[in-house]
Amino acid sequence: MDITLELPEGDPCVGVTGPAERNLKIIRETLGVNITARNGALRISGEDSAVGQAAHILEKLTDAAQRDEPMGRQQLVEVIASVGSLPNAGAAVTAGHRAGPTPMNAAAGMDVYLPDKRVKALTDGQRTYLSAIFENDLTFCSGPAGTGKTYLAVAAAVAMLKRGQVRKLVLVRPAVEAGEKLGFLPGDLQDKVNPYLRPLLDALHDMMAFDQIQRFMACDLIEIVPLAFMRGRTLNDALIILDEAQNTTKGQMLMFLTRLGMGGKMIVTGDTSQIDLDDPRESGLIDAVSRLRRVRGVGMVTLDGADIVRHSLVQRIVEAYGSQGSGKDQPPSPGGGLV
């Protein structure tokens, strides 16, 4: 598909393209389209949906430039996240406006970025989990391996980014050793923490093309970070997932929860049977569930063996190990249900 848009004259033209066509480069890399500026016009080519999204973003850049309020880089990134990723952006170009997204339904499934891919809850517990995410700004989910805690959290986050309900995804994990020490791993600090963040990337790769993940990370629409790097930040209009939260301390959990900014959402997941802290009683997940159980706006869900959707053998393994998990003495698991 090809679209040609007229560029404004004078200073507003630079406000649209950006200095040295910086704005066009950001749009190209984020949406994977071709954009050329020549003879007072912009030509956009690529896949139909991406071209429509790019045209919508450029329309907003033009409006801002003509009001003598050209967008900076961060403003453009926010517009791309909130508008450029919407599937109906092309229709909005011709209609001249965009209706807000309809509320998400846990039973209906979620559209992600891969074509013809929808992620759906497969059990009643998973549907309860997704409902809690959609209805609350902070959701805790605990349960054994294979229940979809991380996968569904990432799917909900990707679906909300695509619909423009959030402007950024931040995926966080504590770098806690499970019986092995970081110092024995080869490489620098980034090489050492990458294995801890890998499960979050695996979930993303099931919902987005590799090059699209790279573009979104380059433009800061998706960030994957160790928990220690969250200190001092405030994240507005972002969906933040803390995975493996059973391995946070009480202090780390408080630090993380206070990163929530205006218009943001948080999802905290973990398995209290697999605590790798020296003293399992110090788990920030168990402490937070106890403290926040009756706080309005906080959803709490506990998944169990009936919600395991991996290989059937995983369910039997979890049942065989019971509550012993990692082999340490574990505190009792937090209760289930929604608050």
C-alpha cells in the first residue's frame, strides 16, 4: 500500500520531519514502513495497517507543527505507543477521528501483534486472573509452574499496548540465583543478568515478530530490566510486570510498588513454593499479599494445579512435590480469590 501526504511549507515542515528527518526515522524503525520526503510531499509504503498507522501519526505531527508546538522525541514516542499501534488507525485517517477502545473481556481473547494470533484464557482460574488485570491497577497472581502467570500477564500487556491503553511496557525480574552464583557466569553484568530476563523475552517472541520487538525496544516502548534498576523511577501510562516476585525482599517489593505512576498498571506474579531467598520468610510477595489484601484497587488471584496448561506431566510433577517446591521450608501460600 502507498499513501502520499502533503507537507506544510516553511518551519512546520521541519516540525513534521524533525531535524535531519529524525521523526521519519523513528516512525520507519518502529512501524517497519518506508517514508520518503520529496518535493513537498511524504510518500509512505508498506503493509496496509502499518501505512495507515504511520499516516495517522504524521497527521498528528502536522497538526502540532502548524500550531507552532512541534513534538519532541518523547512526545512522538508516546504518540506512536498510544495511536500508531492501534489496528484501526488507518480508518481513523479517513474518518478524521478515532473512537476509544472498548473494554477488554477476559473470555473474548486478546489480539497481539502477530497476524491471526489471539491469546485466550484456558481455565476458569486464568479467566479470573485476566479479569483482575483488566479491572485493577495492581494485580497479584501466585501459583505453580505452568499456570500461565507470566505468559498471560505479557499477553495482556501486549494487547493493551496495541490498543493504546498504555504507552509503554516494562518487564522486570529480580536477579536471584537458584542454587548457582552470578559470578560463575561468563561475561559482563548485562551478560550475567540476561538469563534471568530470558523467560520474559520468550513470552514476547510468541506474540510479536523479532524485528518488531527490536524496534520497540530501540524506541523505548518495551523495556526489560532487572529489579535493581527500577529504583528512583516513576512510570506514567506504563504497564509494569514484576515476574518471579517470590524472590524479592520486603524492601524491594515496596520499592517496586511505589514506581507506579499516573495512568499505569502493575502485575506481580510469583510462585511461593519456589523461593530462592536465604530466608523464605522475607519474601516480598507473601508480605505484600498479606498487607494489601483489603486495599481497594488491588486484585489478588491464586492459580493451582487445575490451571496448569503445560505438558500434562508438569501437573503430575507439581502434585508430587506438593508444597515443598525448592526443598526449603516454605511459609504458607497466600489465599485465593479476588479482592
